Amino acid sequence: MTLTNPVPSCGASVRRKREQVELLHVSSSSPHTRLFGQYQRMTTDGRPARHVAGRQRVSRATARRAARLAGWQCAYPNCSSPRTLDNGLPLLELAHISSLSPGGLRHLDSSAIREKALGDNIIVLCPTHHDTIDKEPYTYTVDALLRMREQHLQRIDSQSMESTPAVNRLTESLSIWERERSNDSEEFWQTFFTERPEVLSITMGGKAYTLLSKCYVGGKSVSNSGGNVLDFLAQNSGNCALLEIKTPSTRLLQPSPYRNNTFAPSRELAGSCVQVLTYKESLMRELTNLTFSTPTLRAISPSCTLIIGDLSIEKMSQSARHSFEVFRSALKDVRILTYDELFEGIEGLQNALS
């Protein structure tokens, strides 16, 4: 297959002979900002590859996710001279680890790769190292490329969070989100937000704040048992905000309609709303005692935010989505924010900072 279509934004024609190649062009002022153009791939008879049986087209969303996970860097070890566009930004390509077509490079008839999501079968490389792995398929086997990609992801993760600029921290947070969005451990997300408090900035409406984790907000009995422990309390100069988190996999609605096309909130969603409101009531009732031990605590009319669920995973019908929006818009004291909405806001903030 030969790629001959020019990419107008780059001002040059791409002429390559390669099987199952996806070009990933990066544009604007930052490689983190935006992808543009086509993922061009043509067969020997000139038809688009997406019309050929057994071939899969890499979507824009999958391409962005793969590049983000890779830190917008070539996964080949010690790649020091990636090819760049006219504006100096990197030119990256998506290569299939295992060809989906019989006779293709590294094709495995019973490959577990074929059972995975398409994003698990691609690796981000610069054009030079993409050529390298395709010229030596017996050296760069499926297992070797999977190891290469995993080691690269570990290198990206191991970069010091404390020494990276704000944009890189947001980029790393987005990479972790894409990789862990199915993680159903509430403790994992508690640790994630504790280590990356800037991710919660979307919930604070631009206000500066100090984030406290696992905060006691009152409620102990006379026997000194029980008590309410809030996930996060964000304190600014004159007020505070209560943040309660669940997991992205927490259901938002009951699976079947309550009546006709009306869906009720899930037990977890309804219970979480009551839970954070109870914490607020306990905080305000015992504010005097709490400020005695924490003099900097200020609470006049605390806001409550619940981070729960993932709309992109739950895949609601139109009537179910309408029921969800009616429910959360009617809550005047609790703001419900889903994980995908939170990270869409972080991506917008990242782009603005870039």
C-alpha cells in the first residue's frame, strides 16, 4: 500500500509504502492541543482501507487516547531525534502491533490482540522507528512490541510529578484517566485526587483553595464512636466546599424504567446525595467545636459536589438521559459531576494553558 495523499496543513506529500498505517498529525501551538487532518490509508487498488474486510480504522478519539497515554512521545527506547513538522512539533504515527489481515506483519490467527479493544493493538512511534519495526518483524514481534509499549508507559508514569510543569501534570492525569477509567476502587480514586489536587479545580469555579483529604466533620456519639469522614474538604479564605467521590463505574440510574420513560436515580446516586448533605449538616452543627481544633476552618454556606459515574460508559437512552438531567438539575444543594465531565473540563484547561 502506498500513501500518496498530501496533507495540506503540513505542506508536503506523504509517500510511503506501509501496511496498516495511521498518520497522527499534531497541530497548533502545542502537541497536546489538537489533532487534525485524515488518517490516510489506501489499499493497492486505491480503495480506502476501512472498506476492506478485516481492517479497522483508528478513530480520532482512539488516536488521541493513544498519543496521550504515550505522553506524545515515540515509544521506541531512547528515541532522541523524532521527525517534526514545519512548525517544529512532533510527527507521530500509530502502528498496529498485530496486523488484522492474514499475511500482514505479525498477524496471529488466534491472537489475543484481536479480542482486545483496538486501542490495545496500537503503539505510538515516530516515522523512523515505525520503519524500523516493520523492516524487522522477526525481531520486533508482538510480544516485543507489547513490552516496548508497556515499558514506555512506565517511563511516562515514573516522571516526577513534583518537577513537571502544570500542563504536563494535567497531561499525565488525563493519561491515567484514560488507562484507569474502568477502575472500580474508591480508594484508588481517593489517592489519585489526593496526589493531584489540581484536577479538582474544575469543581471550585476558579477559586484558590487548600485541599484536605479524609476530613472528620462531626457526628460522633457520646461514646466517641461513629463520626462522619468526608472524602475531601476544599478550604478557601472565606468558605469551604465538601467533595464526595464514588467511582466511574458507579451506576447513575436504575437499569429499568420506573414508569413509562421515567428512570429513577440508582441507589448509589441517591444515597451519595443524602450522604454529602448529611456531612454538610453535621459540619455546620458542630462548626464551633471543629474550629476550636482547626482555627483556619471557615464555613458560611458550604457547597457540596458529588463526583460519580461515567456517562460515556453507562450509555443512557434519550429518555434515561433526560431523567438524569431532570434529577440533578433539581438538586439545589448538591452538584453532581460525572468523571467524564470532570476530565473533559481538565482537557479544556490543559488546552487553554498550552
